[in-house]
Amino acid sequence: MSLNNNSKKPYIVSNWKMNGTKALLHEAMPVWQPFASKAHWIFCPPATLIMETKECFSKVIIGGQDCSSNLSGAFTGSISAAQLAEAGASYVILGHSECRQYRGDTNAIVAEKAIAALSQGLTPIICIGESLETHAANETLTFLKQQLVESIANISGKFFVAYEPIWAIGTGKTATLHDIEHVHHFLREQQPGVPLLYGGSVNAQNAGAITELENVDGLLVGGVSLKIEEFKELLRSVHGISALN
Ligand code: PGA
């Protein structure tokens, strides 16, 4: 079953990563909001901008970019799910490949983080994706199946899955439409009813075609989500947003 048909709004998740300032926030929001309000837009700024976003743009749905698996305690530099929720977030990205690569997040840790997030009322957006080697060896589906099963172990509650091939993130190389649909069809069979996002070098040129794929419910956008005009164009190009213009 596809969640993405003409009557459904696409999900667009903006991941600012460790970028962005108050100035950019205030410059960009008035440009994006009229378009973004026609999608399920989930804005994920750095944690320092969550409160400012909530206070100044109260209708924007906000996500964090990571949270601790612990609810509180002596974990210098970490942020808890409860703190994200109190600041104004209702979603949190978990298991992003950058957190897996630079912070050592394993599948088991991602699952623990998801449990912590759900316990505080946050909806986890669980990222999965294969390396170039795995892709080249034609082992993508086997790898993803295991990564997903382990990353959602023992969680109960609503979550999203974002398929982001590592080799497509920030590289300008997008997976082909055929490959994206192939993977998403497989993921749909594994997790019926779970919203499925695609991420990895999504831009204003390819966003429309990707969101029209049967088993794609939305997008996770990194680099372009920091560019005021290009992100506006991306939003305009997405079917379901443009149709409502
Ligand atoms: P990108 O990043 O759009 O810059 O490739 C996507 C992501 O990392 O979520």
C-alpha cells in the first residue's frame, strides 16, 4: 500500500545538520512557510535553534537531529529526548549515517534512542542506508533488512524510516528512480504502514520525480534545505504541494 497518492501530502524533512543561524532562520521562514504549509514539513535545525523556531514560527513542526538513549544524567554534550520535547520538537532523526560514522551509533544504540524518544512523545525518523561497497556488491536489500530490524528492535509506537544510501549523502549522486522504488517497495513489504522517506542529494530538479514514486512518502533533505531559493523551488516542485498551489 502506498501512503503517497494524489490526495496525501508528502513529508518533507529538512536536516540543517550543524549549520544555520538565527539570521538564516528569520530570512528563510517567511519564504518557505507558504509552500511548506502544504506539505507535512518537519524542520530539523540544530538544537540551539529549536526554541527560537518554536517561539517565532509556532506552526512549524520541529524535529531534533539526535537524542541520547539515556533520559537524563551525567552525559556531557548529549541532549535528552525530554529536553528536545520541552524545547518544542515532536520528531527526532535517529541513526543518521553521520551519527553512525562519527559518533559510533550502532543499530542497538539507535533502537535504544528510539525507545527513549518514544517515551517522551517524540516520533523517531530512523535512518538506514548502505555503503558504496555494499551497493556495488548487490547486497543492499540484505544489508538494509538487518540494519532496520536491529535499529527498531523492541520499539513500539509510530516511527518513520528514511532510506539514505551513504554514497548519495552530500555527494550530488542520487540513487536512480528505479533503485529508490526497488528499495522502498522492499521496505514497504517489511514495514507496511510506516512512512518511507528518501534522502541523499535531493534537489529541486529531482524532488518531484522521487516523490511521485509509488512507495516514497517523502524526502529527507540536507544541503539544499539551507538554500533559501533552491529549497523554495524544491517545495514548489513536489507533487501534492504544487497541486495545491
Ligand atoms: P544531502 O543530505 O541532502 O545533503 O545529501 C541528506 C541527509 O544527510 O539527510
